[in-house]
Amino acid sequence: MKALHRIAGFLPYMAVVFLNAFVDLGHKIMVQNTVFKIYDGTEQVVLTAIVNALILLPFILLMTPAGFLSDKYDKPKVLRYSAAAAIAITLLITLCYYMGWFWPAFCLTFLLAVQSALYSPAKYGYIKELVGKDLLGRANGGVQAMTTIAILAGIFFFSVLFENRLADQAFRSESEILTLIAPLGWVLVALSVAEFLFCYRLPSTSQTNREMHFDMAEYRSGKALKETIHAISHRKIIWRSIIGLTMFWGIGQVLLAAFPAFAKAEMGIDNTVLVQGALACSGIGIMLGSLIAGRASRAYIETGTLPIGAALMAATLALIPSLQTITGAMVNFVILGIGGGFIAVPLNALIQFHAGKNELGKILAGNNWVQNIGMLGVLILTAVISAVGAGTKTLFILVAMLACGGAVWTLLKLPQAFARYVAALIIGRRYKLNVQGLHNLPGQGGVLLLGNHISWIDWAIVQIASPRPVRFVMYKDFYQRWYLKWFLDLMGAIPIGGRSTKTAMKTINELLKQGEVVCLFPEGVISRTGNLAEFQRGFETAAADTGAEIVPFYLRGLWGSRFSRSSDRLGSSTSRGLVRDIVVAFGEPLPDSTTAEQLKSKIFELSTHSWDTYTQGLPTLPEAWIDTVKRNGSEMSAADSIGASLSNYRMLAAAIAFSRKMEIQAKEQNVGFLLPGASGSAIANMAALLRGKTLVNINFTASVDAQQSALKKARVRTVYTSKKFVEKLRGKGIDVDAVLQGMQVIYLEELRASIHKRTFVTWLVAVRLLPAWLLKILVTVRTTIDSPAAILFSSGSEGVPKGVVLSHRNVMTNVKQMSEVLNMEDGDVMMGTLPPFHAFGLSVTQFMPLIEGIPVVFHPDPTDAVNIGKAIARYRATILCATATFLRLYTRNTKVQPLMLESLRLVVAGAEKLSPDVREAFKLKFNKEIYEGYGATETSPVASVNVPDRLDPNDFKVQLGSKIGTVGLPLPGTSFRIVDPDTLQELPTEEAGLVLVGGSQVMSCYLNDEEKTCEAILEQDGIRWYKTGDKGYVDRDGFLTIVDRFSRFAKLGGEMVSLGAVEQTVRDVMQMPELEVAAVNLPDAKKGEKVVLLLADGTSPEAIRDALLSAKCNNLMIPSEIYPVTEIPKLGSGKTDFCAVKKLALELVN
């Protein structure tokens, strides 16, 4: 959340607030102190009341013009003119001082108040325009505190100067006192000039509304006043807030009028500094109370302080008559003021929140008018009571009774607010709440809040975040529990379930029509997957024809808490420190006709905004790893399938020792690595990150030219590799020497040998003993979360590989997303088979285990199914991530026994489409489901994934986590948008189009290619969207289905034909699900394009053509030409190399 002092104009505004209050109070203090010195008893009380009444009268008489000026003109302009008027008035006041004209000076109090009355609506209305709705609570707390500081400073400053000017001076009249203090008038003038100058530092926030005109006849007749009173009195929350403020300030007027006489008569004090100092203590209390209430309202408007504030005021007022010393009075007034601050901050914020944009000036003017009428009435009553002979003690007893009644009334009218505050205090011990988009919550009218249901305390979090009382819909069985029902009735809960469902929907409909706020969780159950479950459609009926607004919301941070359905293991990794961060994000209001599909799409987008804020505060990869190492200590961190395992401590100690060498060896920013998936590779990668370097893991399966191009493009000068691995690559016919030509090559074996054992032991001891914060200072080079972490080169399956720059934030986001959706459990072990040059291998099978504290077992060759199977069995691995091509090897190899994979609970396939035959064969052989995911290097890489379905034991309903044929739901914090590829306009649900992926995991940019970055990234609705190039659609439950790449469509006779569909048709017709085929589109003189099929199975092309014709397939699905080939060209990841396929097809055709 943006700090207030960083908002342009906020500090000058606070200076204006201070100076305005300081000047107004200065003159009043000098007049009041003069009265105190000359008069006693009833006469003193009455004159003091009159002074205060003169200040209040302009606010009553000028309410309508003041509101008009604030609404019509730019508020800083109103403030400037008012400040200029203050200069003229203070000059007149100074003249009166020098001439000894007490009664004219007394009356000029009224003129100074006229200036303030015209000034006030613009001053307070400007807060909302300057800081927005989301920061209203904090800003009002700051303004209240600044006003109080001005009052305290003014009381002290002017009272001290007043007493100093009178010291050792003889005086018998008011005029003599004024001539003695006359130089103080120039202080008022100078401060007014300063205020005027600060007003010119305030940024304009609106234009003059030329359509508004002031009707003098209406003003004289009181019509405008009636309209204003009607506007505030018919808005329940605004009216109650104004009444509360009126009571508070009315009580304050009694204290100002009566306490000086009480102190003089009962305590024998005649020093104005002591008397005004005692009253100033209430100001100190108000300041403290305002700061506390403002802090409670830093992320939302906290109204739960109101009953507490009212109770504090009642208790302290009742104590005043029994006070014997000025010290006791000062302490009592501080506590009284704290109660007042608890009241003033939330009530002012509520008035501003619930007022419409074009009526704020009128509402605030009405607020001032009612408050001032109330205060004037109290002053008149005070004067009357005093005039009839009642003592000051009687006045204080009457006021205490009034405050006590107010406290009881507040508690009865705001039970939800009080309960909410108590809940906030309890929850705040463990959770830190941040509210986003509070400005999207309408201040009036019916509102239906709809959002995700992630934990048992969602209702409490939403109620704490909302400044309006919320009625919650909950299951009848839960509602009817005797120990909860009384409380839920108090909170206005609405039971639902079984036969009461229809009644509940009717009740919701009526409440929305009555302008209330109702919250409903459309999933109907608490999520057991961490993602959005199926949305029930009941809310559509409840909201229909109500005219209410639907406000979507998203809760982030409770998945992994003790109140959610997540695993205990996830809970320990998702909280940072003792306090868990929670976000409630409110989206823009939707119409009452919104469907479940539209709502779910908006909530997914809200999750993206919420995660964007969350990820800004994440640590960098090495910092997060250090935290995990300190948490998991001697537990296993990583192991090689054929080697020893390493603890977290030993992994970090080795990485630190390596990084110290890297600091000397690799001076450039980007460092190359030619390594397979292995613990040594992970250590080397983390060592480079500790030094603030950017990783460039080289795709050793690419051509020599491609590898050289990547190194050159990334400006790599130093490459870390392994002698053993280099020999292995040479054995496979890869010209490693050509790739590394011109590079400084450092072998890990030599690097390890150069590190003395004593050095490693020293770092091992340091890692064990030093706290995480100190380790970070000692062993990491400071980088930001948005600094580049890795440069990965895309697969190049359709063209030249592109360098994708992934920041620490991109990778950390994907790590956290995958950890949440996979719901890591105690005992989980990751099987890492993918190489680190592969985005899936780097983020999911290397970084995620290290950052989340999950043991990982590395195997360097993803095609070695047998040894991978042995490693899974040996280490009891529970999670396996691979491509469909590699998973096919497990099903084909007879040496991979089903029991080898028995410990797996999750098998995730990504990077290429999972064919049905691979899924079925895997299920048949190993009795394990394969859960398909989706993503791209540009999305770090995972965007969506299927996960196991979950059964709710309460009602035995299944929460869908997967759908066969889809690539799953978007990850938390990720959103899909399906658009027309030409216009980029969003398409309806279940209509196929270009898939956009939005989220914090979307890459920073393409390396040194701004043009391609601009082509691939779309900024829309505050989200960075990646244009995937895939054609797909989202179904009604939010699952994404990929049809094909847009580049893999052939245009035949005006029809767009999917080449992937052609391949699948051939397999289906031949009843050979594992048939190796690849279709490409080539130019054709007659049709524009034609489909050419390459066949690598030994089956004759004629047999395929005959089968297609016999099956009466659509002619568009029959390839124009079919060529047998030895093998289909593949990339190192196992994906088909379509560039090479097209090149081969062209050679065969020609």
C-alpha cells in the first residue's frame, strides 16, 4: 500500500491543516485567557460559552454556501481564497490588540470563524480526492492527529506567551491586557501568510463545475438547508455518524466552557497555562486515540473502536467532579481524549466513504451544520444551567450521563462493529490484513459480496475488511448450533441448506432491495484444493432484479493456515515469521445479471492483482533459500539417484564456498552453465544467485549453432560444466568444444578440489549457528525481487529460440503457486528428471524443492526410465514431473516395474500435449493418473495444472481438481483470457480463441528484443498478459482446453484446419495411438496450402490413405501427401521439432 507521505501534495496539505487550526485557536486562546483573568464564576462561564458560540455560528449560517463552494470549485482554489481572507482578518485583529479594543477583537472571533466555515468542507472533502477511498481511514487518522497537534501547540504556545507578556505587569481591564499582548498579533499574521503559501502547493483534483449555480432565494428560504438535512438524515450510516460526532464535540464544548471555572473555584488555580494545559491533555489523548484508530484503519475503516471510545468517555467524565489536583485532571483528560479519538476517526471516515463524489461537499457541510447546531445548543444549555445557579460539578454529572447513554446506544446499534473489532484484535495476533480495492465497495445501496471460500474464518476477514455491516449466508447445520446461534443472529446471519435454500434466496433478494450488504460464497464449500471450486448458481436468483451491485472479492493468504483444508506442511512454508499476510481484494462492481462464469473469470483476475501485490514483498531466490535452510536444517535437501544425499546445511555451505570462487572467476553479470539435472548443478546455480548473477543454463540438446547463438546473445564469457558430463556429451556426438570455443570454462570437479576442507567446515558452522538475517548480509549480494534471475531460451519448436528473461519475482511467484496447488505434504519427495535449461526443470524440479524445503532426487537423463524408476523406489519419491514423451518411455520399458512407482502420489505432465494413449497406458500399468499442466517458458513456466479431485466428507460432494482433456484451472494468482486473435476482444465462455495468460509469473522481457516483447505482452486492466500463440477455450468451470497452436493451422479452401487434429485423426483411424506422425502445412499452387504428413512407424502411406477414405473422414482431414521417414525430428525436451519437420517435408516434396 502506498505511504501517505509519498502522495503528491499530502505533506503541504497537512501543513495547511496545522496552520489553519493553529491560527484559529491562537486568537481564541488570547480572548478566552483575557476573560479568565478579568471575570469569575457564572460571568466567566457565560462569556466563555459566547466566545465558543461565535466560532460555531458561521458554521451554522454558512453551511449551504460552504458546501456549494466545495462542490463547484476545485478545492485547493477554495482553500487559497480562504487563506487569503485569513491574512486580512488577522491584520484587523492585530490592530484591535494595539488599540486596546477588546469587544471588537471579541467580535472578530466571529469573522475568523466565517473564514473557517467556508474553508472546512473543502478542507475535509479534499482528503478523499487526494488519497482515495482505500487510504481514507489512515488519512483521517493523520488529519485528526495533526489538528490535535496544532491545538496542543497553540494552547501551549499562546498561553505561555500570554502569561509571559503579563508577567510582573499590572492590569485592571481587558483593554490593558490586549495592549500588553499586542505583538502576538503579528504571529497570527505571519502564520496566515505561511498557510496561504502552502495552499499553492496543493495539486488540483477537479475542474470548476459550471453547471452548478447558487440559488440565493433557496438559501434565504431555507430550501437548500432542508435538502441538505434530508440528504444526510435519510442515510442511516451518515446520520448516525454525524450524531456521534455531535455528541463528542458537544461534550468538548462543555469542558471548554466549564472546566476553567471549575479549576479556579475547586482547585484554586489562576494560571492560564495550567488550566489550558489540563484541557490540552484531552487533545493529547485525542491525538493518541486518533493514531491508534488510524492504525487500526490502515487497511480498512475500523468501526469497532466506537463502543470502546464511548465507554472511555463516559467513565472519565464521571470522574471529573471528584478530581482534586491538576495532575489527576490531566491524566483523566488524556484518557478521555483517547476515547474521543476512537470515535472521531472512524466516524469521519464513514461519512466520507458513504458520500457520493458529487455530494461530498454538501454532506460535509451538513455534517458541520448539525455538529455546530448541537455544540451551540450545548453551550446555550451550559450558560442557562450556569445562570440559574447550578455548579460546574452538576454540569459534569449531566454530561457523564449523556456519554453513558451514548455508549449504550452505540453498543446496541453497532454490535457487529464491536464484535468485528474484538475478532480483529484476536486475529491480528497471527494475521496481518491488507485490503485492496476498498473504493470498489459502494458506500450505499444493496451489495452482494461474492468470493472464494478458503477457510473457516473467511466471514470474519471479510467483515473486518468491510466498513459496512455484512449479512453472511451460512449452512443451516452450522447456524443451528446452540452455542453459535445467538451470536450469528446478532450478526444477522442467513441460514441456508436443504428446504431453507429457497427461503434464504428470497431473504437475500429482499435484503438487497433494502440496500443491505450480503456475503455469499458461491462455491458453497471450503476449498480442498486451494483453487476455485465449482460455482453454484443460486446467487444468480438471489441477485436478479434487485438493482444491487455484485462486488467480487478474492481472499489470499489463508490457504495453508490452520483454518484451511491444506496440509500441515504447506502451512509451515506459506507463512513468513510469526504473522501471516492476508489480502482481501475487492473488484469493480458488476450488474445484478452477472452469471457464474463471468463472476469466476473476474475472481481469477482479482487473484492476479492480489498475488501481484503479494509477490512484490517476496524475498529473492537466495534469500528465500536461506530461510528454508535455517528452518529445515539437517534434513535432506537433495540427492543424486546414484550418489549421496546432502542436508540443507551442507547444500548451503557448499553453495557459499562455490560463490566465493565465482566472485573471482566470473566478473560478468550473466554466467553460463552446461550441466544436467543434479545436486551439483543446483549448488552451482544457487552459488551464482548468491553473488547476484543471472543464470544461463545452456540447452545441450540444441544444435551447436543454437548453443553458440544463445551464449553470444546472453553475453556469456564464463561457463561452468563438468568433465564427466562433457565426456558423456562427446560420446553422444555433440561437439562440445565448438560450443565452448572462446569461453572461460571452469569444471566443477576442479572448483570443488580448489576449496579447502577447512573453508567448507567454516561455512558449515556459520550456516548452522548464524541467524538467517545475518547470513543474508554476509553471503548474498543485494538484488531486488525484479532483478533478472535466469535467462532461458525457448524450445525453438517453431523457430529460432528466444532468450526469455525471468526475474526473481517471476520464478518465486511460480514456486509459490505450484507449492500451493500441489498442496505439499509431510514426507513428500520430488523426483527431478528434467534438465535445468528447461523452464519446468529449473523452476519446478530444482527451485521449488529448494525454496519450499522438499527433498529432491536428481537424475541426469530424463530418458533413463529404468534408473529413474529405481530412484523413485529407493527414495520413496511422491511427485514426478515430466513430459508426455518421457512418460511414454515408462509404459514401454518392461524393466520399469509398477511397484517402482508405487510411492508416487502426483504425476504431472507438461511442456507438450498429453495424448490419451499415454495417459491410459500409464494408468493401466502403474495405476497412477497423469495430471496435465500447461505453460510456457515465458510464464516461468506453469500457468495451469490439473490436480486430484477431493471429496468433501460432510456432504460427499466431489470438488473438481481435474478434467480429462483439459490442462486444468489457472494457478492461484493466474488468469486466462480468451480473445479474438485479430481484435484482442474477449470472447464468450467456451468459444475458442487466442489464449492470454496473466500473472506475476509472466516474464520480464525477451532478451535484447524490445520489439518481440511488445508483440508478446499486452497491458490490459492493470494486468500483464502473455500472448501464448495457442488456440483454446475456457469452460464454465474455468478449465482450459488447448486446441492447437495458431501456427499449426492450415488454411485449406478458406477453412482453418488443425494439424494436430489431422495427426490425431490418423491415429484414431489406424487404431494405433502410439503411431509416430507429424503434419505440416506447405504452400500449394491450387489451394494456397496443403497438408503433408510424415510417418515414422513403418506403416505404408497407402494403408493410411485407404483407411482414411474407408472411414469417410472429412476431406480436409486427409493429407495431400504422406511420406515415410526414419524418425520424426525431436527437441531435447522430447517435443516435436516442427521447424526441422517442415524443412524435411519441403525436401521430400521437392
